[in-house]
Amino acid sequence: MPQPRKKNEILYFVLRNAKLRIGVAVVFLFVVLALVGPLLTKYQPRDYVAPGVQPPSSEFWFGTTSFGEDVFTQFVYGLRATFIVGLIGGGLGTLIGILIGFIAGYRGGIVDEILNMFTNIVLVVPSLVVLLIIAAYLEVRGLLFESVFIGFFAWPWAARAIRSQTFSLRSRDFVDLARLSGMKPLKIIITEIAPNMMSYLLLVFILQFGGAILTAATLDFIGLGPTNGVSLGLMMNNAVIYGALILRMWWWFIPPGLAITAIVGGLYITNVGLDEIFNPKLREM
């Protein structure tokens, strides 16, 4: 009986939390547009479909670029790339953070010191400099490379946070009981510690997801993103390079900029709402 009651209690606060509803609605809207959007256009992102510098119209909803490419087509395909980077980069960063955080927090001692040292090294390594060096040797960079690169440099703060939580939980009575029963450390982490941190791990993933999207947009905007394909950051990069601001082509750079802001903001609001739900001290009665 306690478990269903707890689920009903969480559901009650989920339905009451305005921040969570707004955040999820914003992100869901862009997810649907990323999935359905390519079906609403007959063009490909790099197709030359009309004369350049056409403002939004009934035929071209977001206008055209200086080269006659449909901005709406680039926008919806760019949304797909944005969510793929968030999923792969954020997921990889979360996974590495979970592995290192759990091991360091549960084992302690010399293992903890070594993993902490490794975490600090990655934390202080300037990822932008590393990417500049890699970009100098790689003529072609794809979306997968960018996602993996972001994930490999995004995990240290997650590892530290998860380590701290694990360190606190490992001294609890239920963990001591599992240890005395002969349960192996890996099984204790999976069956005893991780379930008690699921809400916290969800919050970590949401933050990693949003962070990966923001990092990818930054790299794309400064020209260090994928050399092929299309993304929201690359749209803004091209708009700046080809003088969209000077030509007053607001339809080229405002939609991707607003979309990135809305998605990252929606994820942050969702995270705040979930934090209020999972933390009884923050709940609004």
C-alpha cells in the first residue's frame, strides 16, 4: 500500500506544478515539430528553391536565405540535429558521470582519490582548445563526432554530484544490511543505491541534455561544428557570415536563436519543476 500512495502523491504534485507543465509543453512542441516538420516541406535543407532574400510568405513560411534555400526546411532539420546532439551528448555525459560517481562514492579510499584526480584533469582541460586542434586535422566532422566530443567533456560535474550522493547513501542501514548479507558491490549499487537516486539522476540527465544542446549551438556558431548537414547553430553561423543582419534578413537568424533559447529554457524550467516535486521541502501545497 505505501508504494501506490507515494505514486499518487507524486502524480498529484505533477499535475499541480505549473513550471513542469510549461517546461514539458515547450520541449514537447519542438520535439513534435522536429519529427513532423520534415513531412511539411518538399525540399531538402540545401536545395535552391527560389530567389534569395525572400521574406516569409505563404509559400516559404520562414523565407529564404541569400542563396535561395528554404529557411523553414533548414529549421526543422536543424531541430532534429539539435535533439540528436542533446540525446547522445547528454546521455553519454550522464552515463560516464554515473559510472565514475557511483564507483568513487561507494569504494572511497584510493579509488576515490584516483577518480577524483582524473575528474579534475578533465575539468580543467580547455575543451575548446582540444576541439581546435582536432578540427585542424579533421577535414570532415559529423554530428556524431560533435555529440561524442561534448559527452566526453560534460561528465565531471555530474560525477562529482553523484559521488556526493552515493557517499551519503553508502552509510545507510539498508546498504549496510545488503553488505552484511554478502551482496556484491556492483549489485548493491544497482539494486540498493541507484533506485534511491533515480529522481536525482533524471534531473542530472535533463541538465546534461540542455547543456549539450547549448554547447553544440556555441560550437556550430563559431564554426567548429559539423562540416556537413544542418543545425540551428550552423544556421546562425551562416546568417552572420553572409550578412543577414546587415541585409535585415531577420527570418534567417531569429527562428533558430529563439528555438535554442526556448528548448534550453524549457528544459531548465522542467528541471526546476521536477526538483520541486521530488523535494518535499520545495513542494507547493
